[in-house]
Amino acid sequence: PKHDMLKNALADYSSLHPDPPDACHFMPPALRANLLADYEEGNRRVAREFLGRETLFAGPPPDPNAPWIAPKSLTTQRAVEIAEFMLDAIFNRLAKEK
């Protein structure tokens, strides 16, 4: 289906242009830790009911004092590059299917 083509094209772009490791979180560690704490009871209930375990997320919660670098904003130029890549990938796939 067409949604799979979009998803696959974006996945291909992402694998060829990975984000740097320090850009993996959109929220600072303290905010993420507070968010997890605020929803701890509900997360535990979801983990028990759907996963049969006590914790929803693997690994320890974020250290509120851990260093963090805010992710870069998506520029218009980068958005155009991504769109062009995706269009080329979809066009090439459709051409092969003919």
C-alpha cells in the first residue's frame, strides 16, 4: 500500500542519515524523569496488564542531572532534501513495479 511506500522511504532516509547520539531525546532528562514519575502508576498498570511485568520501560529512568543538548530544528532546506529523497525512492519503486 501507499502508506508502506512512504514509511519505507522515510526509514531508508533515516538509516542513511542517522541523528547524532546526543539528539535522541526531545525533552531534557529532568522533564523526562518527572513525566515518568507522574505517570508511574498508570505505566505500571499497563506493564502488568499487557506485558505481564512490573515495568513498562526497559532500563533505568533518566538521570535528571544528565547532560542534554536540544535537538536542532528542522530547516526548510532539510525538509526539502527529505521530501526529494522520499519522492525519488517512491518513483523508483513504482517504476520497477511496471
